[in-house]
Amino acid sequence: MGVKDAQNVINKGSTESLDDLIHYHALKKTGNTQIAKHTLGSFLEAKKNGEFEAYDIMKDPYMRKYTYKALK
């Protein structure tokens, strides 16, 4: 995952895709074994097929460093 993936999501202009990109990033950064075999594309497909739960960045302890100011 990198600049190209982020730019592709931005170009699509979908908030849902941005949420999915953040979810993918959080799973990768925390070393989640469920995500190890996935690329962003295969993750999006798997999530669409129900293999991954709904994601809320505001409830993710790993992402707290990015959301703590929004919670105040």
C-alpha cells in the first residue's frame, strides 16, 4: 500500500472507498493475520463479500492517535 493506492482511492471520489482504505491500512499496520494474504484490491473484494466486519475508525484503538482530538 502506498501513494498509488491512495491516489486511486482519491480519484474514485468515494467516501466508502476511503473508509475501506483506512480499514486496510489499520489491519496491515497491526499485523492482523487475516489481511496478510490480501492486496488492497483483494481486500475490497473480500470485504464486499462479507469476509471482513464493518469498520469504525473512531472505535479502533490503533487509530486513536489520529482520532483523539475528534473525540474531545
